[in-house]
Amino acid sequence: MKAGRTLPAAPSDGVARPWLRLLRFQWVAVPIVGAILTLLLPVLDPGPFVLRQVELIAMFALVVVGLNLSWGYAGELALGNVAMFAAGAYTCGILAKDFHVDLLVSLAAAILVAAVVGFISGVPGLRLGGWALAMSSFILVLLLPDIMTVFQRETGGLNGLAAIPDPVLLGHKLDPLQYYYVITISTILGFAFFRNLVVSRHGRALSVLRQGPILAQSLGISVFRMKLLAYVLAALPAGLAGALFAYLDNFIAPESFGFSTVIAFLAASVLGGSRTVYGALLGSALLQIGPLSSTRYQQYSLLVYGAFLVVGGVFLSGGLSGVLGSLYKSASKWWVKRKPSPPAKATTKVELGPFEGAPLTVADVSKRFGGVQALDRVSIEAKPGQVTGLIGANGSGKTTLINLVCGYYWLDSGRIELGEDSLVGKRPHVIARAGVSRSFQTPSIPTGLNCLQVVATNRYVRDASGVLPAVLRLPSYRRRLDGDLREARRLLEALGIGHLATQEAASLPLGTRRLLEVARALAGRPSLLLLDEPASGLDKNEVEELSQLIRYTAAHGATVVLIEHNFPMVLETADQIYVLEQGKLIASGGPQAIRDNPAVIQSYLGAEVQTPA
Amino acid sequence: MTTVWGALTVGAVYAIVAVGFNIVIISSATFNFAQPQLIMLGTFAAYLGAAQFHVPLLVTIGISLVLGGVIGLLIERTAIRLLPPGAHAELVTTVGVSVIIAGLVVLAFGNNPLSVPPVFGGERAMTLLGGRILPAELTILCIGLALPLVADILTTRTLVGLSSLATSEDKTAAVLRGINVGRLGWGSYAVAGALCMGLGPFVAPETYAYSALGDILVLKGFVAMVIGGQGSHRGALIGALAVGFVEAFTARYIGVNYQNVAVFGVLLIVLMIRPHGLFGERLERAV
């Protein structure tokens, strides 16, 4: 119908001079310089004490970066990292002592065992969330001494595992200096791995998980799989660190893996900033140089950790690296004057391509919440190529109906079908993958992502890529990322918010976030698009743009269901309208018929309101 | 039968911890990791009262009640009220408070358990239903069994209790109904704090005054609460007794080293079968 409508052009990034593009690499430069300095450190001959401090910081930081991934990014506070650290250390120690294996073999085995422990410790977390997961993973740490005692012969019990031989790499026995390089290079590689993971599509999918299971499922992301991924990935660096730790003193004992270690890791994470990668290094360094190294003040160390946790938890939501980051940002703003983004003025055509719509059939659906009959034998048909409006007063059951279609509620009776397939009894993420995308009445936008990234999260499952290609930045991953950005930019432009592409999405005004939700829903190339009050909070022009886009989407084949209180907009946009009142369908028909229907005027608009001309 | 009495006594202590957790959870939807440290402080109050200053038990309990309430208020003020909502940051901050309390006690009294004379009844075990039990154990058993039931009645029958339940279900709706949610929040911390520290002297003869007591109780109390279903006092009683029995019987028939493993196993099994605990309610998720 209104295909190829005119839309504003993409503005430039706002960076005028090409040399300023180098600034894009500013955050990579700092760690690279740090890594080089660490590797060159032995040249200065600082003595064994300093080198040992660096080694301890490196191992410590590896565990903390895993904690940051599961907690800071994925929002799952799993405190079992010490158990994985211990698993890595003991696996490595036993293999080295009893089987004299090569360093590469023992490191690999340690990481593998830690991943298995991470998997096991995550099992309660699949059912519980929040603090309950934290506590049950905590218990796993409490069990360590018992397990060591049970396997006294292999682990040395409470006395510890002594006389672990020096590491052997490819038949060559390593001296302490060579081992320093093994530790630092492993840590650098570990951090590179995590940095790439966190800024990849997977990192953003983890942010979606943090926002909540409902959003994740609506994007087709299996919460179950995503949580397991987070736990297992978080375990890998802990296992590596444990293995490295086993060789350090040729001795490991249960007291290295106790309650205070858990607290120290947590404190380092909070102090450095939990939602960061390099903050793990900062926090670990501060704790290692401070309370952990001084035996003289050991009895005060618990007090220091405690104070860090309270102060850090209350005041430093981004940790010290967050504070440093915002200082740097304001400094660079003062130093480099960026041109403000030009307002959208030029216009161009945006093609969104065809959608493969599927008809939605809702037949005789009933749903009761306690004493409230939210829906009472409601039947609705939505056809591809059409916009189906759903209106009714607050509490009339509109959103309940959408939630039933999406699988968030279980229906009491009736049928819901998309094309030939029944959606009843399917889990929400399965329904989303079947081609159902939706927007939420209250926008659900994860913090820390820009608009492009938010829109692209709905392509995570549809155009899936593995973890390894993402970490190694293989061409297959880059292709998907390019596809993500291209598609996301096109959608943002189609909604007239292309100039906001690189802005932090969660801090945008309500109306803009609603449009962003629509763009995200469209990014799934849905066969059924469910829009829950997308127009409230928008100004007149924005409503007009949105209305055109909805018509455009339907005209290109999608099935669109529109819930809206803006009566004129629904009349203008929808081909077929259903009216709900207290869970019952009271009218249906074309816009004209609905506007003139006396029951609708009576119930929904109030008798005295004049129908719009 | 002696094992049964032992299980019941230990279970009773866990029940007190779990009820303390529940009171805070019901009223302010936060988990206070530092809660069991107040019982630990109560045991040290008993130690000081009985072994150092030789004051009557009632004085010790009175002081403990007041101090516990004050410390509870302090925890709420420093570690809870300032937090951004919905991030579960309270786990980090209350762990911090817990560590600080334990650290201070270690500084003042050292790492070793200090023995505390029984509240009353002497040190002679008596024979009850074919098992041996100390009078002090019998006391704590009765308290531990009665407390969850009393708490349950108070929660479901009084206005304060019902307001708390309403708040835990929907904070905004509770505010709109005229419930002072802020007062319930700090009130619950004060009540739970006073309760835990006030009962500490009764627990002391059984556990000794020991700086690491809080760290042990926090995990067992947590398991008891989760098994019973969070927010349910009746559930807390059942869960606590279950943990007590599993511990006692595993220690007796399999081995002391398997005690914690068995408790963790039971927790996993309960979570697999009933994720919301025995008395927890499953809510349908809303968008």
C-alpha cells in the first residue's frame, strides 16, 4: 500500500575529523599497553616479591572476571566461583602429582572440570533466582572441606596436597620466571577472551537476561540455556586460575578456598565494578596489594572486606573503574568537542522487505485469575496483511490475551493457533521462535545498550552464532554483526529515530522507548506482530509515523495485532477491530462499523462522547 | 532416641534463624545475610553476662533484646535503605555487615568457642522417652518449636502481619492502601534483630559463644527456609526440622563428613520437585 514511504536519512556519527576515529580504539589501547608492561616487567628485575604479587593479582582477577560475567552482565549472583577455583586447582594438582602430565593437559583438564562444577552449581539457579541462587552456590563452597576429607587419599584432606611437581611444558621443565610468563600470558588471553565475549552479541544477550526472563523469552532466548551458558562460561577462568595457582607454591590446601576467599572475590568485583571486564584487574590489584598481602593486619582484613562490600554496594554502583570511566569521559568531552548530531532533515526511502505472515486464531479462550474472569470465551481472528485492532477499557483483558498468545499465562480453555500450529502449552521462547514478536506496555529495555544493540537483540536467536566465532571475531560472526547493525539502523530510521542509534537506550524518554520496542519487535521479522499500546506517550507526528509503519508492515505480509487506547489511531490503522469489555467480546467489525456501534460508544467511549468524524 | 532429641534441638536453632529471615523477607522483600550474626552476638552476650559480669539471665536477655533491635535498625539504615531498588545489592551489603560483625567479635574474643553455662536446669542430662537430653536443649527445643507457630499466627491474624504480607506481594499497591511500607521495612529489621539476639542466650549453652557461629547458621537457616518455602513460618519449622534430622541421622549412620553434603542433596531434591518450597506459593508471571 504505502510501500517505500519517505523517511529521514542516517546522520553521520557526529565525528568530523578522521583522526578522531582513532579514539574508537582508546579503550583497547590501555589494556594492550598494560599487557606489554606486565610482560616486560621481569626485565626491570623487580625481585621475586613483586613478580609474585603480579602473579597472584592475575589469578585473582581471572576468577573475578568470571564472577563479573555471571553477576554483573547476566545478573545471576553465583558465588560458587571458589568451588570452581578449587576444582581447577585440585584437578591440576592431582594430575601433575599422580600422573605427571604436561602443563597444557592439566590446564585443559582443570578448565573442563571447573566447567562441570559450574554446571552443577548452576542447577539450583535454574529454578531459583536472585539471592537464593547466591546462597545455594555458597553452600557448595561450604561443602569443599567435607569433600576433601571424604577423598582424603587423593586430595590430602584438610592437610592439603603437597609436593606438586613444577610445571612441565612440552617436555621442558619451567623455572619460576618462565612460569611467570605462563601466568601472565594465560591471563592476558583470558581477558581478551572475556572482553570479546562481553562486547559481542552474547554479552548483549546476557544483558537481556539480566533485564528479566520475560523479555529474554519474548526475544526467543531460552532462559534455561542462557543461564547455563553464563554459569559455565564464568567457571572457565576460575578453573584456569585454580590450575595456575596449584603450581605456584607446589601446595594447595582447603583453607585457600574458604568463606573469606568468597568474600574477597566478591569485594574485588564490587570494588572494581561488577559490570566491567578490566575492573576485575583493578579490584583484585587493590585487594592483593592491600588487605590480602599484609599478614600483620590479617585480623583486620575481614573488617576491610566488609567495609568494601557495604560502601561499594551502596555508593559505587559502577565500581572504581566506573568512577574512572566517567572522569575520563568528562575529560575527553572537554578535550575533543564533538559536533552535535545533526537533526534528521534529509529524507530517503527505507525498504523493510516482505514479511511471511501467518494467521492467528484465538477460539473460545477463557482465563480466570482467582475471582476475576479476565477473559470469557473470547474468539479473535487476525489475518496476514491486515492490522487487527484490540480495544477496551483498562482491565478489559487485552494484555491478558496477548500474554496468553505469547505463552506467559496458561489458558483455562480454548484454542490458540498460529497458522496450522497450536501455541497452547508451548513455552514463551518457543512461541517467539515460531515467529511471534511483541512490544511491551511498559518498555523493557536493558541498561548499558545503545539503540542499535537493543534492536539487534531480537536477531540473536533468529540469526544465531556460536560463542567461539564471537570471541575469535571470525568472519562468520562479523557477517552476522554487520547484518545486525544494518537491519537495526534501517528499522530505527523507519521509525524516525535513526539519529538516536548510538545513544544509551534505557535513558531515552518513554515515547521513544516505545518506538524502540516496535523496532526491536520488527527486527525478529515476525509473522505475527503484537503491539501493546505502542502509541501512548507519543506526540501527534510520531503517532502518524508509527501508524504508517504499522500499515506498511501489514501491507508487506505480516499479521499485526494492535492494542491501543488512541481510538482515532486505531480507527485509522486497523482493518478489523475487536472490542473487549470485562473479559467479554462485545463487538467486532471494520472501523466504520465499530465507530457507529452503540454498544461500543456506550461501553468504551462513554455515552456522552461524540464519535470522531 | 538421643539422636532424635539432638536433631530436634539443632532443628529448633535453625527454625529461629529461618523465622528471622522470613520476618524480614515478608515485610521488606530483602534477604538479610547478617541476621544469624545477631544470634551469635546473643551467645556472646550470654557469655559476658554469665561468665564475666554474673548478672541475672533476665538482664542479659533484656539487654540483648534492646541491642539486637538497635543493631537491626543500624543494618537497615546503612546497608538496605540506600540501595537502588531491584538489584539484589542487599546480598552484597548484608554480607559486608555480617563480615564486619564477625570480624569485630574475632578481634574482641578471638577464634575459639567459649563455653557458656546453661540458662537453668544444670548440666545433668535427663532421660526423656528413652533418649537423653539436657535441660538447656529442651528449653531451646520448646522455643524453636513454638516461635514459628506464634510468628505464623501473628502474621496471618494481626493487622501488622497482614500489612506485611500485602507489602511483600505488591509494594506499590500496599502504599496505595495506606500502609507505611518504610516503617514496616525498618520495623521488621528491628523485630528480627531483637528476636535473634534476645534468643541468643538460650542458644548459647548448645552452640557455645563462637565467632563463626553466624556463618554456619546462615547457610543452614537458609536451606531450612527454602525447603519450607520463603515467607512461610510454618514452612520454616518443617524445613528446619528436616535439616536437623538429615544432619543428625547422616552423621550417625553414614559419617560426619557427609552431613553437609546430605543437606545440600535434600535442598536440590526439594528444589527439583517443588521449586517454591513446601509451603511456598507459585505465582503466575505477569508482564
